[in-house]
Amino acid sequence: MTVITYFSADQLHKYMDQFVDMLKLTVDGGASIGWILPFSKEEAVTYWQEVKTQLTTGNKILIVAQQGDIIAGAVQLGLEPRENGNHRAEVQKLMVHPNYRRQGIARQLMAEIDPAAKAADRSLLVLDVRKGDPAEMLYQKMGFIHVGDIPDYARRNKTEFDATAYYYKPLN
């Protein structure tokens, strides 16, 4: 059974190895979530340490899917701290461990985004995704509205680029 929960910096620290492994496997599997190959374990550790700091400062919410003591997936909500944007949040780094895919975990994680954003007093969600990724259909089904695409936005590797699709969702 999958349980969806909010993680603190201390909980992230406790499960750090699993988060690092999940991120490494996700990037190695071709996900466009901020890195290109080769992607090292050290880069993954550095990233999760940064997330831990943002959890401590209150600028990020980490929503986690667990099956028992195993981290099956995660998504983050970046909370804009500046006054002109503190009504919005950015959906970031949706990932599901390869061993737990095709079980509806991504949908369960995304279903928790709206309540998390509302609890943080946010009224607008934004996100971007590589154009054509399977996650794009999920976001549309979850009520996100496609705004447009930017060609050649994200580097796929040293010589190739991908378009990025931008979405938003008002939380009325």
C-alpha cells in the first residue's frame, strides 16, 4: 500500500540514500529534470542537500510516496518567497522509482499538490515539462492548462535540445 506524506528535512536526511538512488535512476533513465548524462551520485547528493536546506527555510514542500519503509516516489512544491510572487508555487521534480512505476503513484503524488499549495496559502501553480513527455498528459488530466512551448529550452545532451511546455493551474 502506498502512503503519501509530507517530509521534513530530518526525514529526508533519514532516507537520503533512497532519494539519491531514485534521482540517479530517474536521470539515468532519460528524465529531463535538470541534468544530462553522465550524472554522478555526488551530483544527486548535492541536489538533495540543497532540498534539505530549502525544507528547513520553508521555501519547499516535499511530498513523498512510501511503500513500507521504501521511497517509491516524490514531488516538490517550490514556494516563491518574494512578495510579488508569494501567491504562487512551482511543481518540481516529479519522479517515481523505476521499480514502482505504472502503479498510479505519480497521480497520487500530484493529487496532493493542490491541498499542499492551498495550505501554504498559494492560489496559482506553475510547472514546465519536456514537450511530449508522458507526464504532460498527467498534468493535463490534473487540470493544468498549457500556455505554450519554448523550443530548444532544455539540453538533452551536449549537442541536442528539447522543447519545454509550460502549464499553470489556478486554485480557486
